[in-house]
Amino acid sequence: MTEREQAFRRRSDIGETTVEDDLFLVKPETQGIFHLNPVAAALWRLVAEPRTRSEAALILSSAFPDVAPSQISADVERFFDHLVWGGLIVPCPPAG
């Protein structure tokens, strides 16, 4: 399985607070705060269910047809990397 095929889901214990169009996540064990802009918040909502990077990029590409798919894919990669690094999403076991 490649990294793009690995599904991730958000941790259920992460706190969320919305302020205007921005979303703030709070990691309970450290009280670390992560700021998400509206597009990042949409990605966060997508990983409420297990999603791969490829699936997330495809969904965003449909929502933003004027943005190059390669740019969306790169942005999704960075976002997933940031969430993994922050301990906010966790890998899901392979289906089957």
C-alpha cells in the first residue's frame, strides 16, 4: 500500500471551536491549538470518515474546478502531513 492509499480518520477526542470562518482544534493531552482556515476545515470534516489523500484531493477538485488538480493534490499532501505530525489524525487499518 502506498502512502496515498493509506486511509486516515480524525481522532474523536480532538476538541473543536469555530470562530467566524475559522476552525480551531485542541489536542487534549497537550492543549495544543491548531488553526484551520475554511478549506482546511472542510478537509478536517472529510476525515470524520476514513479517507485517503487521493480521495480527499478528488473531492476538493470537484469543489474547486478552477484550481489545478496538481495544486490541490500538493495542498492535500501537506495538510495530511501536518495533521499526522500534530497527532490529530490516525491511520485506519486496511479494509477487508
